[in-house]
Amino acid sequence: MTDVKKELLTGAVWTSAAKYSNILVQLGVTAVLSRLLLPEDFGVVAVTTVIVSFFAIFSDLGIAPAIVQKKELTHDDLSRIFTFTLLSGGAVTVVFFLLSGAVAAYYDAPVLRTICRILCVNLLFAALNIVPGALLYKERRFRFIALRTLAVQFTAGAAAVAAAFAGAGVYALTVTPVVSSVVLFAVNYRQHPLPLRLPDKGSLGKVFSFSAYQFFFNILNYFTRNLDKLLIGRYMGLTPLGYYEKSYRLMMLPLQQLTYAISPVMHPVFSDFRHNREALSANYLRVVRLLAFIGFPLAAFLFFAAPELILVIFGDQWLPSVPVFRILALSVGVQIILSTSGAIFQAADSTRMLFLSGLLSSVLNVAAILTGIFLFGTLEAVAACIVLSFGVNFVQSYWLLYRRTLRLAWGPFWRQLLSPLLLTGISCIPLLLLSRWLAEGPLVLSLLCKGAAAAAVFAAYIQLSGEYDLLQKFRNLCKRQPGT
């Protein structure tokens, strides 16, 4: 138990350090590009990125988590699987290149043809990264992964800003994904140089027995996450898509940095408990409680600080994004917790149930998106329908995880959420008051005051409820200082 906690903590600390540093890099890059480019430019690249992500699923085929899960893979197996990813990635890249004209015609945006062809580079190298990248996680080299990720993101971000200042226009937005995928492969392959060997049925069969349902889940998850952007771009226009995409991306930023700091760690560590589901659940509930204490209060802060965050970071031209971001922010707490459930399905060797959960999620999300676009016709309605579907999916996913996969009662899971929800309710009071008192004040001052109030309420609640002794931790730190 202690070893599990230590491994999770070590991995989470390193990945968190890199991810939180990446927040600063991404915000800095986005802040610069948002002032140099138009909302329509972001809408164009948003459409292309969504399509690239879809094609990437067909070169990935769920192989990465299978490599982490399967302990019996030999070096020869890995070389043959690597060659398979090269072949599948190359084939998918060629197909995407040939379809770039059709994509541009569908959205009536000729620039999409060139954007798609540039991002073919990202598609190919993402496929090549699958095996060496998965091996780093399998070996639990979290420190190296964290430092590598930070260096790659900083390099790619700097290149994108330089391209924007050089007058690259909308093409500057393609620099980050292309540069990051190429540099990432160079670093990963140096760590795990794999020779090319012809794929065979035996080697591929070892991973496909696990990855098949993972692959189908990835397809469903893709539509769950991206159908809104595809349909908004087609039926509401690229400029509204730019506003929506900016709101969605900002909402996803803390979600990604929080969950991506721990989710990649969870599968390699928790896979050791695949035959002890009580221990798997007990360890996971600690993670759920921690994420709930972070995610639910964070959602409240983002909701009340939406105008300040959008206008301070992106500028006045992004004002229409504020109401959409405010609605989407309500789902942050639920999404932070829900995004870790996949690692538990994988660790329990139950990608079939993961696929079923993804199927139900897709049906609900598609219904929500279609309702928002075609019944109400506004970005706010789309956001509200999506938030509602996230809530329903949260319930069905954890019912499948606890009642059908782990075969355990799910009451203990819900009890982990009660105290964090109480903290969130208390936090809303000062945030609401500050929103009224500082409505006409400077944006930066309002943002700082709301952040300070949220942090103060959080610290006081954590200390007084006995959840964590912050004062004792502070005293211990002081005792370690020289001369004290």
C-alpha cells in the first residue's frame, strides 16, 4: 500500500511539475497568438485538429495502453509492433493527405487544404511515437517524461510565436503540433531505438486481444469530444466555432493539467492490482477524493471568474466566449474525476466495459449536441446540453465501473464527494459577493481578489475539517530551515 502511494505520488509530482509549467507556456503562447490572429483562424485550425485526431485513432488502434498492460511482450514483439505503427500511420497519413481537398470543400474554406496537408506531418510522427512513448510509461520513468514534455512544449511554443511574428498568419497555429510531434519522436526513439521487423500475427495478437475494445472506445470518445466542433463549424460558421473552441480549450486546460498529471501514472501503477479489485478500489477512492477537493471548488472559481479570465488572457475581441466558458466551467469537477475512470477499467483488464461506457457516453453526447445546435441554435445552448450530458455520463460510467466491473458497492465512491461539494457551496458565497462588488472594477484586481478568496476558503476548510493539517505541515517546513 505504501509502495503504491509512493509511486503515485512520485509520478504525479513529476508530471504535475511539467504540466503546470506547460500551463504557463500554453497560456503565454495562446495569449500572444490570440492578439495576432482572428477568431476565424482558430476556428479553421480547430476543425483540422479534430479531423487529424480522428485519423490518429486508426494508426493508434489502442496499442499504447496494451503495451503498458501486457507484461509478457518481448523486444522482438515490440519491434514488430513498432513497424506496424509505421505502416498503419503512413497509410492513414496518405489517406488524410488525399482527402484534404474534400475537407476544404465541405467547410467552404480553401485554406483548410494546406492546413490539413501540413498537419499530415503531425499525424505520421504521432503514430511513430506510440511504442517508444508507451515503453517510457511502462517503465514508470515519470521524471524523464515530465522534463521531456516541458522541453518539447516550450520549444514548439516558441516556434509558433516566432512564426506568428514573422507573418505566418493562420499557419502559425500548425507549428506547435508539428514541431512537438517531431521533437517528441526524436527524444523517445533515442531512449528506445527499435529496429524494423515485419509484423506477424503472434506479436500483434498479444496486444490486439486487449486493444480492440480500447480502439473502439477511442473512436467513441473522439466523437464525444469533437462532434460539437465539427457540427458548429459546419452549421453555425467558423467564427462562432472560434469563440466556442476558445471557451472549450480554456475549460479543458485545468482539466488536462490535473488529470493528465495523474492518469498516465495510474494505469502502470494500478495494473499490479488487476487480480485484487478491493485493493484497486481502495487506492482509487483516495485519488477520487483528492480530485474532488480540487475539481469542484475549481469549477466554482472558473464560473465566477469567467469574464476576467477570458478578457485578461485573450483580449476584448473574445468577449462572446465568456457565457459559453461560464457554462462549460460547471462540468470541470465532474470531468476531472471521470477522466481517470478509464485507467481503472484498463487496470482491471476490462476494456470491454470501458467500450460500453464510451458507447453510452457517445449516444448521450450526440443527442445533447444535436439538441443544442438544431433545436436551440445558440452556443450557450450547446454548452448547456453538453454539461448536462457530462453529468449523466458520470453516473452511468461509475455504475459500470463499480457494479459491473469491480463488482463492489458504489456507496463509498459517492461518499468521497460529499465534503468537496460542501466546500464548493461555501466557496460560492464570497465569489458571488465579489462578482457584484467588483463588477465595474479593474479586471486584474477582480481576478486576484476572487483567486485569493477561493484559496482562503479552501485552506480554511481543509484545516478546520481535519482533511489535511496545513498548519502542522507549515511548522514542519519551518523546522527544516537552517537556524530554526
